[in-house]
Amino acid sequence: MSRRAREVLRLVVESSVETGEPVGSRMLSLGGIALSPASIRNTMQDLTIAGLLAAIGAFFAVRQWEHSTFAAQYAARVRDN
């Protein structure tokens, strides 16, 4: 994996963990990486083809489901008490 790909992947993971939201190329380019949004998109496409961004997306989808399930269970307990 190229240094550029590692850096973009690291930033995507960090931003996803920090915000819990999808990460776009413009957001990354404004965040301090010295690449244009187009270069970031191309790198993100390469990471997607390699299956790395899909894996991150699946992880966060599961985490969101776990959080919403926990929140619903907690709300039901509070309501019932």
C-alpha cells in the first residue's frame, strides 16, 4: 500500500471514529492533508476496490445498530420503571 493510501485510510478511520459520520474527500482535503479532493477520491476508490473502505463502513454500521439497540432497550427500561 502506498504512503498516500495509508494516510488517506488513517484519516478516514480517525474522522469516522471521531464523528461517527461518513467521510468525504472534501472534508479530508480541508482537514490538512496536502492532496486535492480529486486525488483523495481516486485514492479512496483504490481503497474501496481493495475492500478496506467497505470493511470500515460495515464496522460503523454494526456499531450504529448496537448503539440504537442499546438506546431503545434503555428507553424501554426507563419508561417501564
